[in-house]
Amino acid sequence: MSWISALAVYFVIWWLVLFAVLPFGVRTQEEEGEVILGTDRAAPAVPRMWWKLLATSLVAAVLFGAVYIAIAVFGVTLEDLVV
């Protein structure tokens, strides 16, 4: 796998993991009891985006490692994934 392909695969995995991680640990403004005027009641009270970006990067790195091993070591190709 070339480094451009590896970067593209990591990029796709990272974004997929980000959307999976975003809802974890969210407390809404309504749950906190302090709804800021002009925002939705369901908006996060404390988004903690840096924590989520770090968690996303770590999980994506582990998943990318598994994909890389499957491709580089075991020789899995797209044709092998067809059912």
C-alpha cells in the first residue's frame, strides 16, 4: 500500500470514527439546566471536542493498523471482500 493510499484509508476511517464518537458523554443544555438564549435545548453544554478528537485519532489508528495488517501482511484485496 502506498503512503497516499494509506493516508486516504486513515482519513476515511478517522471521519467514520469521529461520527461514532461524537455522541459519547454528551450532556445537553437542557439536562444541565442552563439553556443559552438562541441555542437549541439539545445542544451540548460542554462539547469536549479536544477529548473527542484525541479519542477519534486513537481509535482510528488502531483500526487503521488492523486494516494495514490485513492488506500488507495477509494480502486481503477488494476482490476477497466480495461475497
